[in-house]
Amino acid sequence: MEAKAKARFLRVTPMKARRVVDLVRGQQATEALAMLKFVPQAASEPVYKLVASGISNARQEADKLGVAFNEDDLVISEIYVDEGPTMKRFRPRAQGRAHRIDKRTSHITVVLTDGSDADGKENA
């Protein structure tokens, strides 16, 4: 079974979000939530919400398929950060000049799988 969750147009730079995402890649979902709760980076809050949303999506998918659901079996098989659109702002500088400020956004995607799906892919 596979469940996805996406967060788009987050106001956190992709580079800062990747620092947090790299910590939880490949971990169990419940362990990742416990770790993200105490990570000091600001990007950890939206990543925490995204992993929690992925767990909820997996629960709904299991209910729809009529499969037994165990939250402890879920593993973060994929999690990645893509760059979103950049908002461009201008800051006044000395002698009438202006400098551009780039406010970057991110798209974060998480894919959660349990053990049964990984076994099925290897046999196919």
C-alpha cells in the first residue's frame, strides 16, 4: 500500500527544507514524527504536518481497500523538496537604488509505504 501527501507553495526556502527532509528519509513514520517534533529548524513544522497527513491518507486508503492498518508499519519511502515560484520584492537602498529580495517557496512531497507493497514490487 502506498499513500502520498503534498504541500505546495510553502514559504520556506527549498535549501532549508531539504535539511529537515534529509533527517527523516527512510525512517518509520512514527519515529519521524517524534524526531520532527523536537528539531529546532522552522521547516520542521510543515514537514511534521505533511507526514501526519500522509499517515492519515494511508489510513483512509486502507479503509477503502478493506486492509488492516498498522501505523507502525509505515515507512517514508520517498520524501523530496522541489522549488516553487519565487516572489520578487524590492528593498530601497542608498542613493535611490533598489535591490531585489527573493522570497522562495517549496513544494514538498512524501510517499509512505508499508512492507507489503515493497515485497510486491520485488516479485513483479
